[in-house]
Amino acid sequence: MPWLSRLTLRCTRLDTKADEHRLCFPRQPKSGIMTLHATELKCAHLISRSPAMITSKDRHRGEAVESDVSEAGFRQLAAFRHQIRRFLHFSEEAARSHGIEPKQHQLLLALKGLPKGVRPTITALSRQLCLRHHSTVELVDRLVDHGALRRRPGELDHREVLVELTPKGEELLRRLAIVHRKELRVSGPALCESLRAVVQHCSNGKRVG
């Protein structure tokens, strides 16, 4: 039954934390009382529905959403991407004009702007920057050589390595923050408007133009 095969695949994908080969069906504990994982409850609900319902409501859901992208929708997405690219280009050039690479600037900013209570470790910075651990280490090494960062051991666990800004790094980041805020006062309204147009179009779910 093709609909059941598609449904089984969908159920398997619902639990992103489990092994991708684990079947998504109710578990039977030793007590003999059946319990359902939250993901399995969703699968059980889908299995209880008829093939006709699944075909009409679920099978074409992705196709229906995609068919809603009109020419105007593509133009709005392109305009939004253009505004993002303009700001990123400005930011990259600003970093280079201050003697560092764009990714190094991003690391300085990520370090200064870590959420309250998050320790400034390589792991925390890697998560903020969406980088692999070794890539973050390389960026930190270069910034340490540049005099903008320093490493220090943790207060309680001396095996832990923390990263902090030096006075030179603080001043460098302050100057870059000032020029970025000035640029956002100029380009920010267009960036916000392009995002608003995309979000409004997605919310309306209507074909325009």
C-alpha cells in the first residue's frame, strides 16, 4: 500500500533525535501498560486516518505551499536577499579596513554578545557562529596573535579554557560597532521593509501579481 509506505517514512522522520532507522511505533514497558512517546502519538494519529484523508490533506501539503510562490513572491525574496547582501558587504569591508577579517569580527561580536550566563568557551563560540570546533580555534588563535583576545583558565576548573577580549579587542570592536550602527541607520529601513514584505506575503498565503 503506497500510502502506508509514505506514512511510515514520515513517522520515521518526525523524531529527529532518534536513530533514523528506529521505527516510530508504541512501546510496551515491562509493566504491561502501553505508553506512547510524543512522536509516536503523532504517528499513531496519522495511521488511524484513512488513505483518502492522507492523500488529500498530507500528500499534497508541500506541493500546495510551493505553488503559492508567485512572481511577486520571488521578487520580494530577491529584494530581501539583496538588502542582506548589501549590509554583509559593508560589514566585510568595514572589518578589513580595521585590519581584521570578517569572520574575526564576527567572533569578537559573538564573544561580547554572549547570552548572560554562557561561559566564553570555544564550544559556546562555535555554537554562536555555527562553526566547527577547529575552525573557531583557528579564529581565536589569529585574534590572540593580533592582540585582540587572550585565553585564561577557568576559575573552578583550570582545565577549562575561557576566551576574553583584551583592551585592544574591546576598542576594535567598539569602533566597528559604531560604524555598523551608522550604516544601519541608513540601510536599516530598506532592510526592514524588504523583510516585512516577505513575511506579509507568506502570512497572506495568496498569489500576488
